[in-house]
Amino acid sequence: MSDSIYRALQGLSRRETILCKQGSRLPKHLEFKLYAFYLTLILIAIVVAFVWQLTRLETFKVTSLIFLLSGYFGIIAHPALLFIVRSKEISLQFKNPFNLVYANAQETEKIDKKYIDFLSKKSPEKLEIVLLEVKAQKHIFEQKTALLVGSIERIGFAPGILALLISLDKLSEIELDWVLSIAYIIPIIYFFGAFSRLLASKVSRHISILELAIANQKPHD
């Protein structure tokens, strides 16, 4: 069985998450919390919109739109906010653009080497079957994500912002039609797509580690 190899990959994933949190120079991982806050605002807007449709009360309509606008505003203003919070880090990157990349690589190397050494001791047959299965699962995961997200991830929030602006043209006459529905659903789909891409990139690293462990077992000339 290849259980120990899968456990090693799961352990590597946990160590990467811990390293990411420790390496963040933002207070208490602020960047992730900001994205979670924007998403929460939009989810609340969707829930209140359902209540609006059930009750037909203007108060719920206005409340839902306020939460939705706040979520979009936060998403749009996010780069500027990070620029302010990370001003020192950004200034250092301008002086030495590759410094942060190499520093992160140096930190991950310490962890990767331990797992590569461990995996290199496993039989080539087990490593190759695990590699095959991981590649297959990654491909299936990416195909499912592409079917759900489509091209929305490439064009970003523009359709949602446009739909929101069109709907706000006459505030008193706003109804939850298909145009306004786009404004509600686009951020959810986009965040799901971005999260899926992050997961896929992490799996790609694990594939590279498995390939290197297999290559280390082959005789060198």
C-alpha cells in the first residue's frame, strides 16, 4: 500500500500552510481575513436578498444592496489597502525584486528536502502509482473547476460591477432580475475559482516533489 506516501503529502500540505501563516508580515494574516470579510459581506447580501423576495419589504432590498456594494467596494479597494499596509515590503521589492522570491524558496527548501529524502526511500513502483493518481485527480479537479467557473476567472468582477451599475440606475424600481442576479453570483464564482487555482498550484508542487523523488532513485551517469 502507498498510505505512508499519501500521509507524507498531507503532512507536507499542512507544513506549507503553517509556513505561509508564519511568513506573512501582515498582522494575523490580514490579507486572508480581508478576502473572507468581503466574501462574508456578499453572502449576507445574498441571504438578505432572499428575505427581500419573500417579504417584498424595501428595507431588506436596501440592506442587501448596501452589503453588496460594500463587498464590491472592498474588492476594488483591496489592492490600494494592501499597498498601504505593505508599503515597507513593496519598497524593498523595488530595490531587490527577487529578494522575497528567493527568501520564500529558501524557507520551503528546508521542508521539501526532508520530504524528498523520505519519499526517495520508498519503492519506485509505489511512487509512480501515487504520481499517476495525483496527476489524474488534479486533471479531474481542474476540469470540474473550468466547467463551473468558465471564463469568469479571466475577466474578473467586471460583469458583476456592470450588472450592479445597470441595476442601480433606478434604485426605486430595482427588482431581483437576471441582471442583478449576475452582480450577486459573480463574486462567489470568482472566489471559488481563485481558491481552486491555489489548490491546483499546491498539488503541482507535490507532483514535482514526487517526480524528483523518483528521479533520485534512478542511476546517474
